[in-house]
Amino acid sequence: MSAFTDGFLWGGATSDFQYEGGFNEGGKGLSTHDFETDGSLERPRMISLKLADGSRGEVPTRESFPDGAEAEIYDDVYYPSHKAVDFYHHYKEDIALMGEMGFGVFRFSICWSRIFPTGDELTPNEEGLKFYDDVITELEKYNIQPLITICHDELPDYLAKKYDGWSSRHVIDCYVRYATTLLERYKGRCRLWLTFNEINAVNGYAQIGTHKQDEQTVYQAKHHMFLASAITVKIAHQIDPDNMMGTMYALSQMYPATCAPEDVMACYIKRRNNLWFSDVMARGYYPNYTDEFFRERNVKLVKEPEDDKILREGPLDMVTFSYYRSMTVSKDTKLTWAMGLLGGDQNPYLESTNWGWPIDPIGLRYTLNELYDRYQKPLFVVENGLGEIDIMKEDGTVEDDYRIRYLAQHFEEMKKAVNIDKVPLLGYTMWGSTDLVSLSTGEMKKRYGFVYVDLDDKGNGTGIRSRKKSFEWMKKVCHTNGEDLSF
């Protein structure tokens, strides 16, 4: 089968709080992720708290705070975001490795509190803007396009503490000021933008800044995020008509557990309850079925008279998404994800990773077709990859054939979607192309990258970067535009 289309963008993806570090350098303010502890598959990550009576406490990252509690940092607690893997000091080295592989794009997020330390300032932090200037300059040396996520599951902690995060319409204005600052500063140097990351899946203090996580609070917050995105899309087109705007959705696939009509319908409704986020943002309005969705949850969205007009005037240019796995759904499926959006059951026909994620390359092709049929807009796979335990041998090599196999199988299905199904796919960025901290567990041992970073689960180690076997394989993929996937 022929290679991907000319101009197809191969690359990698990261988020600032999992990758960047430098949490108290360069004038950066505290971010909501800076209070999140490490964890493991058996032990959840927590937000450390100062309780109303002044004592210490903690709460799982997606749960509500006790009344009167606030996020607090303690000297004897390890917070992975503070150091991460220190891209802040290693960006030239890391980008050089991306250039060596032949990347055409690098998706990274800008830390909001590095630009506006509290989020409420009227003037940005020049030192923060200069850091990302320098990152983009390095990318330009290797002809790598930046794909910037404006807000990747975080906000300045001040906005969370003072305004209860995205539950407040005030944060819309703060976001738009921040986004406009980036769009003006990097005009002509970046034309691919994501307003938010996995907006259908985020909740919890670290991600949306709300102290309570009941459905009324969370869906009201999402409505405000929809508005902030729509306003920003319109401004982006005014600043530079060549800007291409998207938002990222978590869209791992769902299948009916059986052909029983009850299971098929249950799966359809559950998938629809995940896709309505992209419906709102790609089409510009809430679909009819969300009336019932909110009624069932006793959610009453508070809207201003102009809100629907704002949404219609700011639809996305492209639909971008993460795809890691698939799951099955029956009429009896228990909800296993907060807000009941992504939970499902294991598929007995698929193998799983060490973290229990089923491996389903065909599901990626299915998802690409599903999304293009639904929206008729260009697509971009901005997250996909395999988190596994990589062992560095005494000679410094990492034999990650399992990752090569995983990626090759997914790329073959992408190729079918492009060549057979004629899906307009703009590019692919593998998650954590350089090893970084796991979002779900806060560990380093769950590694995704082509580049191994010598750090352990507590941030100890040299930080030295080493090429894995998959590094050379990905170099071949980039230089043949996906023609040669052999391994």
C-alpha cells in the first residue's frame, strides 16, 4: 500500500506538567497540577490539602474537596510535575533528537501559569513567553512545526482558589486573554493550535480547578470551556487566517458486548454521551439528545443570552483525538470513569498491556472513519502509544520491540483509513515521544518514548537521554512517510 499523503506530519506529543519541570523558575506561578502526588497502579494519585482546621489531608485527584479545604504543597511530599523530566533545561537536546528522527511536528503544551502566574494579570510574564520563543526557535532549526495545546488539563492555581476554576465565567476572560497573547506572540510561527486537551474526560481540581466534582459543577465548567474555545477560535482566525484550530478528545473506541439489541443500544448511547463534546465544538451547537443527557443527571446549565451565538461563531477547523484502546459495553456495564464517559468492559478477543489497556489497532481505523463521517472535517491523531516497562541493558540499549509492533500495527490501520477510506488525516503525534511522567499513576516506569530518560518513579537519576530501538525504527517511518513499517 502506498505511503501517506504528501505533507503528512509525523511527530510526538507531551504536556508541560508531565514533561517540562522548572515549576518555580522563570517567574512561573503555581499550577493546579503542582499539588498532585505520585501514585501507582495500586495506589491512586492524590491532591495534598490543608483542611479547614489547618491540619493536613489529601483527596484522590478526581474527587471533591472537603468543605473549607485548599490545595497545599508540603516539603516532605513528592510532586512529579515539579521536576518531571526537565525539558525546561533539556529542550535543545530533546528537540535535536526529534530532528534526528525526522519529526515534522511536535505537539507540546504551554503552561498557563508560566505566562500569567496567577491568571488574573493584564500583562504576561515576558520570561515565560521567551522560553517558548526559544523552544519554537529550536524546532525551526529542524523544520519541525509546533502544534501547541493552549490548555492541557490545568490552570493557574490562583484562579482555582479565588474563583473555583472553570465553574466561574470570569475564567473565560482570563483564558481568552492568555490565548490571545499566545496567538499574537507566535503569529506566523505556529499555525496548528488546540484550545483544550481531552475536554470530554477532564474533571477534578488539578484539571478544571473546581473544588467540587458533582455533575452540575463539572458540566457547567465544561460549558464555560466551550465558550472560551469558541471565542478563541474566532480571534485566532482574525489574527491569522491560516491558523487551524482544534480541541483534543479522548476517543478510544467502544463496541457492543453482544449483538443483543439492548447491548447495541447501550453502546450507542454511551458512545454518543462521549461524542457530544466534539459535536458542540465541531458543529457549533448542543445536539438535541443532550437535553435528555442533562435531565437524567439533574444538570441545569446556566447560559447567558449570547452563549449559543458564541458557540455557532467559533466551530473548530479540525477534530483531533487520542486513541489508546477499545472497550465493550453491555446493558449491564458498570461505569468505571468519573462522569461515566469512558468506562467499559474488557474485550476477550484482545490482548492487554501491563496496565490493562486492550490493544486494538483496527479500532483506530474504525474511529477515524466514525469521526470523518460525523464531522466532515480534517482529523489529526494527536495521542497514541504504548506505555510499558522498558528495561535498559548494561550496554545502554533498550529493546522495545513490543512498542515497534504496536505502532506498526496502528500505522497500517491509519494507512488503510487514508488510502482506502479516503479519510483526510493531517498527521500523527505519538504520546510521550521522549519518556515522561505518567498522568494516571505519576510513575516513570510506565514509559512511552522513543527516547529513554534515566529517572525513577521519585525523580532520582541522571536525566540522561538514550535512544531506544524504536528510535531508529521511527526514523525510518518518518523518512519513508510511512511506506516502510517493517520490523
